[in-house]
Amino acid sequence: MTDTVTTMFETPHGPFTVIARDGVVFASGWTGETAELLPLIHRTLRPEAADVATVDADDIRVRPFVQAVTAYYEGDFEAVARVPVQQRSGEFRMLAWDALRRVNPGAPITYTEFASRAGRPAAVRAAASACAMNAAALFVPCHRILRSDGTLGGFRYGTDIKEHLLAFERQG
């Protein structure tokens, strides 16, 4: 029996998949395909596809993550911030992902501010790259980062979802 599990469940923005092990999220996003998320996991943490068990959303191994996402969509935006996440990369990305988890719902910031919060104010492109390489969407809320002119910028799962998440969080 494998330790790594994945589940897919429906959200208002479509299917959402989580890959987890030992109570920690390694990857997540708005897709129904685990295979789309596996390459986002750092090679030292990434399980082989054959070593990932697909389980129902009510399985005890994934229930806390499903409940956190469900709570988020019910208005408890902090529920996803309480979920442990593990990602691995270089020093700046690790700092950046930690900084993302501290961006308040309903208060998006620019890539410039994000770079500053991650400890390297001049590293705006690297900050954008950290968002692009974020494997744990929603749990590490890269959707809360905007271009300096206030426009959305990119989002792996589409700018429509990013725009809806930001509007939902603004409404509180």
C-alpha cells in the first residue's frame, strides 16, 4: 500500500485534485488529472505515478484537505492556510512560497510587493516564477498576486478562476 494518495472532488470552479502524503499536501489544483500535478512536485519529493493511490474524497487520508477547500468555498478563507504543505526548491522560492501563505484574502498584492515580502525587493521576475512553479494552488495562494498595474497576470488554471477567487475573497 502506498503512502501517497490523490483525490479529485468538485468545486464551484470545477474539479480540484490534491496529492498528499502523511497529512501534508504536495500538489493541488483545478484539474481532474493527477498526471498534470505530478510534474510540479520537486523531483526529490515526487512519487512515481504507479505509487499514488486514488482514493475517495471522504477517505481519512484526504478528508482534512477536502474539508479545508470546502470551508474555503463556504467563506472560511483561512481554512486552507492551516493545511500543512511541503514544496522544495531553491532558497528564494521557499521564502516566496512562505510569503504567499501570509498574503491576506481579499487583499491581493503586486509582484513587486511580493518580491519585497519574500526578502528580495529587486527579484520581481523570480517572484513571478515562484508563483508559476507553485505546486499547491489554493493552499499556497498564488492567485493573490497581481501585476503592478493591477491586472491579473497569469494563472496556471486560467485567469477566469483567478478573477473569481479574488472577487469571492473581496466579498468576504
